[in-house]
Amino acid sequence: AWRQTGNRVEQALDSARAVVTRESEAARAEGERGLRRVGIQITVLALAGLAGALALGLWFGRLIGAPLAGLADVARRIAEGDLRERPAATSADEVGRLATSLAAVVDAQRAIADAARRAAAGDTGTAVTVRGEHDVLGASTETLRRTLAALVDEVHAL
């Protein structure tokens, strides 16, 4: 009787071990599937974040790049002597400050051009405004105006 009871206990323990083994393998498999799902979700989120960052970068690039390209065109035309366009500042950021600075360059160049036109037309009495100690163009134009005025006076004296 003890032997039969021992055999039944052993069978029950074997059966319990089998159930525990099956359940633990099922739980482990479910855990691995869960980890794979989490890994896929993390990968998808990372790719979505990367795509969002790329889109944001392109948007900012266009937001800043287009006005800068326009200002670069204006600067090129100024360098070629074309003073017809005066850039307008459309923002208060660095791009707007650059546009304001280029507009000041256009204004200064127009003033020098007007002084040269007046002097060429014989008006040598209007002084050229020298905008600072480093204003080489303004100072040179004023020197040219004074020299031309002196030559005109000498010619009239003859």
C-alpha cells in the first residue's frame, strides 16, 4: 500500500512538474512575444521620431533658407551696382536684421550715387555725408567732390 501511495505521489509530482514546465514555457514564450512587440513598437516610434525630426529640419531649412536666398540675390545685385531693390525686413530675427542691414547698404550706396550724379551735373556745392571714420567710399566721394569744385572754381577764374 505504501508503494502504491508512493507511486501515485510520484506520478502526481511528475504530472505537476509537467504542468509547471508547460506553463513556464508558455509564460516564457508569451514574454518573448511581448518583448518582440515592445521592440517593434520602440523601433516604429524611433523611426517616426526620426521622420518627424527630418521633416522639421526640412521645414526650418525652407523657413530660413528661402529668405536667405532672396537676400543673397539682393546682395549680388548690390555688388553689381543694381540699387533698384531695397530689401524689406519681414521678421525681427537674424534674417530680418540682415535684411535691415542690406537696406542700409542700399540707402548708403544710393546716397553716394546721387552725390556723384549731382557733381557730374555741375552741383559741387552739396557735401557728401561721411557716415563714419571707416567710410572709405563716402570720404573718397567727398574728396572727389571738393577737388572737382576747386577745379570748377579755377576754370571760372580763368
